[in-house]
Amino acid sequence: MIKSTDVEIAKARRTCRYSKEAIPKGSVCMVVYDGPRDRSCYSKKIALDMIQLARKRLDVLEAELTQGP
């Protein structure tokens, strides 16, 4: 569930893993590190959508945990 993530400025052209759109050099993107030499890049728009969805899911988990005995 939790991986190492970072916000970076693309030093070279990258490709968004989700939308396959180009992330131009100099653009802000989110990078998820899947392993020591394996990373996935996401465009700023997709990253913001992912964060919003994660926030909603975490709110549901928190509500379920606080309702328990």
C-alpha cells in the first residue's frame, strides 16, 4: 500500500504510466519507486487525481477503524 514517492522536475522527457502521455522536460511529475531501479512516473494531473482518490479511501478506512469496538 505504501511505496516511496516523490515529486520531481523531469530532467528529460518522461511518459505517464497511466495515460501514456508525454511529460515534457522541466514539468512537475510524481514518481513512485517500485524498487531500487524501477520507477513509475505520473503526470501532474494524474498524480493529483490519484492523491484525491487515496485521500477518500483513507478517510473510509479511518471511519471504519474508529467505529469498531
